[in-house]
Amino acid sequence: MINKRNLICVKNKENLDLGHLLLYEPYKNILNNFKELCTDINAKSFDPVAQVFDGLLSVPPEIKEYYEALLGVSSYYQHSQGGRGKYIEKKIASSFESCTLDIKLSKIPHWLIYPSLHKKQGLFTQNGLSREEKEKLRTIEWNWIGEKDVITDVGSIIPEEHSIVLVEIKNRVDSGGTAARREIWTSEKFGIYLDYLINNKKLFKKNDKEFSLVELLEYFNIYNFEIYIGILFDTNNNPATIQSDRINGFYSSSKTGFEYLKNIIRQNTSVYIVNEDSDNLFLELGLTYSQLKVKIGALYGDDITFKLFRHRLPVSDLLLLKYDDIWLSQLISIDERSILLKYKNNFTKTFIDLLDRDNELREMYNDLIKSECDEAKLRDIINYLLSEYCSKFKDKLLPHSNDKSTYLADIVQFLCAVDA
């Protein structure tokens, strides 16, 4: 029996859309390292202290290799954070043309002048930019002269409304803790912006002219400035609601921060409240010295994408990309490394060795990769291996209770995902 797996890393990278590319690169890196763990005994070793602390010196001999493999593979995966931490923000930014991520206050001029470059840099880092693109950002004529900078997770420019929308993302109602939630409203995000709006302090300089935040926005024809905390999901992974935040989240901490902002506003004369919804944590503000309209508040679930994109996109759609690469390769790697440690050989090494020795097999393997692991071609290569080389895939190298053809098919698909 052969199970056709849904692997993103066997797909032609050039044909993938942006949302899939966000998974492809980090997945590919992880799979490459898993392959090394499957084929090189020395790919992971434990120092004497780790051997004692992790129990490697006391584990029963019959499961020693499996336990060591489990530790080695899982510890690598837990430390491979690349691509994971900002995935949801990148997925949001990739869903709408004018949306970007990691908006630094000091770099707002870069964003407004080169929105597509700012987005590209946010999604793919500086390495994703060409030399010419890097030069454009490097030589921009706007200087930052402010002191306290602040960065927000995602944001959109909405030209037809002359608006900027910034959203600080929390994945779940219980993400971060009470202090982290409260500080978004006070000292880390909203409080900094509010202070700059109240004091109208000069933050930017172009040639010999200095600009406050408000003056900068007006210079670029932005007359609406919105900043929110956005909470995507409840504890059951459904779109978050204010009710689920009250029951299982940190609504009370947000409420404390909200009241703090209102108190600051009441103590000055340059910013005033136009509209207020205390239960739903929303403020609309006016400025005595400018026509700029300011909104500060909390968003839940689908309201996040509605505010960013001005049309509905269910936040549950952000989680629809479901692939087998990680769970399959991790389980295979644990089994294969365990067998490698015990017998100095395994199905992975055996297959790679046969590729070196059999041109017909290499051609079949190449065709399989080009087909993105077509099920019929996968079946053909497994039948070929078991008819021509069954004795090479020794029973002792097969994990307990596994069917040889099923396990071998998973090995081949795993290696296709690495080599594609």
C-alpha cells in the first residue's frame, strides 16, 4: 500500500503563489537538515552533561537508539524557528497588495514612497531585494530625528481613502499574558503614537525641513490614521470575538490600557475624543491643530482583515495551507536516525546508494520529481525497487509494525521533497 502525501516541497517553486512560498523556503531548509540527520551519524551529538541530564546514560539499551534519535530530531526542530515566528503576519500581508509587515515608525517614509519594496523586504528580508532595490531604500532622502521608535506587525495603505491602517497582531485571546496586552495600549505601541500626536514633536527631516508624524502624513496626503490591536483566534481556533476575549483572554488588561489612554487624552488640549465605545475598546480622536482623523481600538477575528483590506477575508482562511512535509519528515527522521545509530544503515542511505549505482533508477527518480510526485510514478518506482532490490531493504532496517512498500514510499517522497 502506498500513501500519496501532500508535500509542498515537491512542487515547482516557480509556480507557487506568495502564500505558498512563505512555507516553501523554511520547510525546505528543515527537510534538508532532517536528511542529514537520517544519513550522517555525526550530524548530532550530545556532550557529557547533556548525556546525563537528558538520560542518555540511563535509558534501557533496547530503546537507546530510538530515544537518542527522538532527542536529536526533536531538538533540532524546536530550535529551527526560521519562518515560523512571523508566518501569520506574512500570510496576512501576502493576501492584499497594499498590505505589508513590520512597519517601523522611523521607516514610514520608506513605506509611503516605495510600498512594494517595503512589502518585499518584510516578506523576504533584505536578501530578497536586488542591488538596485537596496540602493533605493538606502539612499532615501528622509532622515529620522526622533528618539523613541516603535514597530507594528502589519499595515495597509488605502490610497482612495487617504488612510493608513496599522494592526498589532495577537494569534489568540490568551497570547502574551496580561502585562504584554496592557503594554500594547500603554508604553509599547499606542502610548508612543499618542504621545507624538499630543506633542506634535518633530520626528523626520527632509533636506532642511523638519516634520512631525502628523506633518509627515499630511505631506503624503494621508488624512486618516488608524491603529489597532488585532486578536485572530479564540482558544478553540475559531475567529476571536470580544466575548471569547472576556472569557478566556486578557480583555481586562486591554480595558486597563484603554482607560489609561483616555486619561492621557483628557489631560491635554491638543487631542480630543470624537467618538468612544468603551465596551468594544474603540476611540476616534480629533486634533486641534490638524484635520487628521485618528482611530485607536481593538479588533477581533474577521474584523481585522476587514479593516486592513476594506473587504471581508475570513481569518480562518489564513490557516488553510495544510501540508504533510513537517510531520512526515520528522517522524521518518526519528525512525531513520534510530536505525542508523543501531545498524549504521537505513532505507534512506540504501536508496541514495542505489541512485548512485543505477541510471534507470535515477531517470525514474528524476521523472518522479518533475511530476511533483505523481502517484502512478511513485508506485512505479516503489515496484521497481522491491522487484530489483528487495534484499537491499533489509527487514531489520524496517521500523516495527511498518509495511515495507508504505514506508519506502514515504522515504522516497521525503527525499523528493528535499531534492526537488
